Amino acid sequence: LTGCVAADGTPDASLFVHPGDQCTASQSYTRGAILNIQYHCSRKGAGSVNYSVDGQFTADAFTATVTEGTNFATPDDYKLVTKVTGKRSGTCPAPAATLKG
């Protein structure tokens, strides 16, 4: 899995959330080596999913605990806690140019 980290230290949501979840960051704090992000997401056909990311980062790596909790319309709710680590492996590609016509 690869993803980019913004200049302000905020990593791509794709590093933490389930593929296909539609997410918005409700809170984001990435300062002084502290990483804390809250995502509110929807999962097609299931319901809402909330993620809490708590960790630490350096110039070339990060480690975080991701807590995922669901609020589905069925009795299939769950809570999942995972540990995620990342290491800088190069530069991020430039965003694709947007053509205006």
C-alpha cells in the first residue's frame, strides 16, 4: 500500500480507511510529531463508519493506531483496532493537471 503525505504532515486517508469508503476528515492535528485524525465515512450499502487515527510521525516515518467503528443498518456492527506503520520511500507524484476549457 502506498500513499502520499501532504506538506503539512497529513497523510492520505487511503492509508487508514477501508477501500471504497467515502470519507471526510472531521478533525486533523499533525504537529510536533503528533498525528491525530478523525474520519467520518459512509460505506455503500452498509451505513456509516468512523475512524480515529492516533500516532506519531517523523520526517521519514509514522506509526499509528487506527480504531474503526461502524454504525450499520444491520446487526453487523464491529470495532476494529489496527496498528499501521509507514516509511518514506520517495517523492509523491505531482497531482494531475486539470484542463479548463
